[in-house]
Amino acid sequence: MDKQFKSFIRIQRLNRLIKVNPAQTLALGFLCLIFIGTILLMLPGATKDRHHLSFIDALFEATSAVCVTGLVVVDTQTTFTLFGQIVLMALIQIGGLGFMVFGILIAMFLGKNIGLKGRLMIQESLNQISLEGMVKLVKFVLGFTLLIESIGALVLSIRWASDFGFPKSIYYGIFHSISSFNNAGFDIMGNFNSVTGYAGDVTIILTLSSLFIIGGIGYTVIMDLIKKKSIRKLSLHTKLVLLITLILNVTGSIFIFLLEYNNPGTLGDLSFKEKVLGAYFHGVVPRTAGFNSLNTADLTLSSQFVTMLLMFIGGGSGGTAGGIKVTTFIVIILAVWTLVRGRDDVDVMGRRIPKELIFRAFSITLYSAFIVLLILFILTITENDVPLNVLLFEVISAFGTVGMSLGLTPELSTIGKVLISIMMFIGRVGPLTLAFALAKVNKKQSVKHAEERIMIG
């Protein structure tokens, strides 16, 4: 009995040592998925020349796919075989939805009950506020994703049939539909061209943009819109996400249209219709999609600044978008406006925002800005011959999981590729989630010290 009791104690201690919280599980899961993707992309059969990618290049590509970013060090179409492209497509799909969603679906398929721990994992993965209805949400996420991706693939396949013929157009439709909905930005057009050849194509531009806008607003918003048919009944979160998304998309498009109107490298030589479509697409793409219908390297400095701002803000929480999220952005704006007016409570649309959410919004933004500046500083050392605006654009694009670049990505040094890979990982998992995963959880009540004011401002 003593031996059995001692063995039981050892097992309990071991369980406590290896116990991980949901944030740690989420981070480790993405790391495992990236590792598997790296190994698969290094296989000779994954590349057309039958020579495997270097470990760093494969790691970068796998990280970009899993983190649904779209930054690439090699051209997807000319480098990878059908097998390699399918691997990327699978990594994008799993990374976009979250590996926990697939894990729960497999468990449900095998007839296993989803316990509290599984529900906590879903909550962390999809960035939900409540534990209620997690299993139902997973089913909805999968069903809705397959439906929208299928519609997108069908429209794109029909449009590209005249360009590529069947069945190539079907494959192109499926690949770009999955890439778009998951806000990945990977394309197989060849020679890093993205969709620049379709800047004036209404069908392509509107289909792709609709896919990544829907995927980027978040599943919570989509479910809320389906359940509640009245605008008044929508949650405050849904109303804010839709309103700010609309404002940012319209504002971004107008700025790009005005700033690039006479730029011969982008909109200058296009017809008015193509200018409108090109400005619209580039105005909404920085919200983490990664495609580009304009040559980003030829953008004016002011347009680069607008693009970087949009990339940093990102899309909605609980979706496939990155950045600090639109709700974080608007909460900070409202908090500052409340302070300027001399009020204590942050009110919007007849509701009061809890102070802990305001503190979290400022923490996310400050933490994100610190990480961006830290990686930028290191890159100024490793890539010392690259202009600062080009480096900053690359870093913010990686953090926002956008995938846009001013042409730097293939030219990055080995250290630069590793740093941008880390940035993409942080951007996908979330800066605060990663901080919680790395931090030791202290369940003991912290001591409250005496309060004393300091002078600020």
C-alpha cells in the first residue's frame, strides 16, 4: 500500500508539473502545427525542382501559412508542387480556424464528450467571452466556413475558366477561396504577382474582398447577425465591429484613391473604374488579407503610412484576422475621448464599457507596439542597408498577419526570417495570450499596498 500511495503521489506531482493552461495549450498547438508543416515542406516532393527547402525557408513558409499571414520567401506557384501547395492550403485552413476547432470536431466525430477543459480551449482559441454554447459554436464555425468557401470557390472557378480552363480553374478557385476567407493572402498566380493582373476585374476583386471581410469580422458577429434579424437586438460587440469595419474600409479606400490617383506606379495609368476598384481593394486588404492588386513597392510614403495603420488595427476578434482588433482600437478612442470630456465612465450606444476591458485594450496596444518596436530595432541591425519605412512595413505586416510587403521578404537575412517568423506567430496567437502562456500563474491573493498618486502628463 505504501508503494502504491507513493506512486500515486509521484503521478500527482508530475501532473502538476506538466499541467498547462489554455493559453499555453494554444501556443504549443500552433508551434506543433508549424513544426509538422516545416517537415512536410522540406520533403523533396514538395518542391518542383525536387530539392528540399532549407529549414529556415520551410519554417518561414509554414509559419506564414499556419499564422494566415501570406509573407513568402519563395514564390508559391513556381516553387511548390501540387503536394506542397496542398500542404500550404491545409495549414492555412487549420491555422485560420484554429487547431482546437479541428481537435474538438475529431473528438465529436469519435463520439467523445467535450469536457470543461475542451470548452476552455475553444473559448481561448476563438477568443470568446463566455463558455456557453462552445460546442454549438464549433459546429457553426465549420459549417459556415465550408459554405462560404464553397460559394467563393464556385464563383472564382467559373470566372477563371476562360483564363485557365477546367480543372485548373477549379483548383485555383478552391485555393484562393480558402486563402481569402482565412485572411492568408497566399496566391498561386506566379512570380509574386498576387492579383495585380486583375486590378480592374469586378468579379475577382469583389469576391476576394467579400471572402476576407466576412472571415475577418469574427464568427461571433456572424452568428449574432444570423440569430438576430433586427439591428436593435444585435450585441454591442457586433454593432461596434460592423460600424468600425465599415468606417475603416471606406476611409482607407478614399485615402488610397486620393494619394495614389496620379501615381504611375499604382493607379496613375489605370482607367477611372480600375482606379476605384484598385483603391477599394487596397483600402480593405490591409485589414489582414495580404493580397495586393497594386504594386505595394510603388506606393507613396503617405499611402504606406495609411496601410501600416490599417494593418496594425486589423479586423474583428474571434475570426481569421490579426492586428490589435477593431474593438480594441475603438475602446481606446472612446476612453481617450471620455478623459478629454472629464467623465469617469466610457459610454457607447447606451452601454457602459467595463474598466477592466479598457485596461486590457490599453495593455494589448502598448504590448503590441513594444513588440513591433523591439523587432524593428533588431532588424535595423541585421538588415542595416534597408530603409526604415520598408522594415517597419514588414514588421507591422507580420504582426497583423497581413502578408503585404514592399519587396523585402525574399531578401531577408537568416536572422531576419527568424524574427519575422516570431512576429507572425505572436500576431496569430495574440500578444497577451502569449504573455499569459509564458507567465507563471500565481493563484495566491496579491498584497494590496497603500495608494499614492504621482504626476503624469
